[in-house]
Amino acid sequence: MIQRQVATLQERFRGCLVGSMIGDVIGAVVEAESPEYIAHTYRSIDEILTAQSVPEFTGPAWQVGRFTDDTQMMICVAEWLLDGEPRSPERLLARFADACEPWRRYGPGTEAILRLYPEHKAEWRQLATAMFPYGSYGNGSAMRVSPIGLACYSDAKTAASIAVDSSRPTHSHPLACQGAVLQSLAVAIAAGTASGEFAPGAFLQPFRASLTYFSDLMQDTSKFVRALDAIEQGLEHGTSCRQMSSVLGTGLAACEAVPTAVYCFLRHPDSFARVVHEAVFVGGDTDTIACMAGAISGALLGAAAIPEHWRRAVREEEYSVDAIEKLADRLFEKYAGAR
Ligand SMILES: [Mg+2]
């Protein structure tokens, strides 16, 4: 258990959304690379951020400082939460479709759903299974749920139910929904940790409890149960994030990326910079792992924990770091300001 300076709740809201964006921006530079390649090429995050651009498989080079689909969809979720009722999954899908800029590296399944939606609005429920018969089990819904964890920071049950609603339009597979629920819970618990005391057990127990909701629905939760067991053992033995990532996985599946992001955070709960460093250097789906780990760490430590020169590395106009902070402030006003 560690003692630390406690950030205000408003600072934590900012830290979460900005932390999520910064993780995405940094992780995007080395997305899909192996940990060996990343360690061989760069010594630090600062070195990664000195690059101006990196080649893409197709199309123009990736400009360092831009965010990917993770942040674009996270903004949609935040605005959906700020919008009036009814808060329907279809209205979220409409926001995703409207905002989508495919060059931000959308997965082909999600990109197809968002492209088809305007012409097939009446069949929006079927679109999620048009590409994959049981729906996608990717991490594409977990990566965008942080605003839900903030809005429901004091109500884990509501966070879980809204996270499932937010997953369904594009990621309807039970494993994607389970991953989205765990990530939203991680943010909710981090933001709601009221005292200066933090213990990893405070996270793992509610995670396990949330999985019983899915097993009661006869869903297979064994992948996440095994991951939580491994996380607990890893923390007990002080296993490094890199070693643990080879057990948990760093791929596109929610059951790999979410546990790895959670482990990076739990292993270094007192340092945002260390969490994002570890999440990027494990390789694989680095933008999403760092985005999720950064969101949890920022929600615990607050925006002041994010290195200033990393914030300055973001090169976005409409959704600058300041704009994301304002978005966090609006969420705070609506969901926590009156308390
Ligand atoms: Mg991405």
C-alpha cells in the first residue's frame, strides 16, 4: 500500500481522458511492432516522440502526435454521455459513424460497420455480426469506455451496464463486453479511490465480482478469470510488465489487451510515466494498451502526473489536450459537480 498526494476528483477526470489520449498518441508510433524491435530502436518514450513520422503499411506516413481510433471513439462516448436521454446504443453508433476518419487506423470490421450504418439504420443491431458471426471480440470497445468509468465512478453496477450498451453496436461478442466492463470498472475504481491509500486488491476483487454477472448469464468468463489469477500471481512475485505481457498477451483481443493494460497500471500505481512506458514497450497493440493503462493511471493520479512535454507532443487542432480537458470538465460538471 502506498501513500501519496491525492488529486481532486476534477483533476482525476482530466487525468483520465488526457492520460488515455497521451497513451494512444505515444503507442501509435510503434503500433503492431514487437517488443524486441521497440527496445532495439528506442531507449525511452522521449526518444519515440522525437520522430516526426513513421511509415504506414499503406497510404501516407503516420504523423507523430496524432491520435488514433481509440481517442476518436472515446470522445464520441464522452459526448454521448453528455447528450440528453435516451442514451441508446444506436445513438452512440450514429456518433461513431459521423466522427469516423478511417485514416486513424480503424480496424476493418469496425470501419465497415460505420461505413454501412447510414444506409442500413433500421438493421443497426445486425451490423455488429455482419463481419463476424458472433460479433467482434476485439479490444475496440474497451479502449473507448473510460468516460463511462468516470461518469459512474461511484456506481460500479451502472458503469458495467452502460459499458455493455456502449460495446454492443460494434463489439457484441461476450469477450469484448467483458473487457469493456473491466476497463470501465478500473477507471471507476481509480477515480473513486477517496483516500491517499491504494492497494491492488481493491481492484481485483470487484473485477472478479463483475465477472460473476456474466457467468450467471451462462457466458464463458474463463479467459478473464485466468488473466486475473495471473495478474495476482505476477504482483505477488514482482513479475515485470514485459514478462507478464508474454503470459497475458498484447494482441487485438480484449482478453489480452485489457489485462495487460491493467497489469502495467497495478505494477506501477504511483507513476503515470512508468505505466505508459511499460504499456508501450510490451509491443503489440501498443496504442490501445497504453491508452487504457494511461486512462486508469490518470484517473488515480490526476492530470498533474502527466509529463508536460508529453502533452506538448500532441499535434491535434480540434481535439487538442486543452479541448480534452474541457470535455473532462463537462463530464465532471454533469456527473460529479453537484456532489
Ligand atoms: Mg488505435
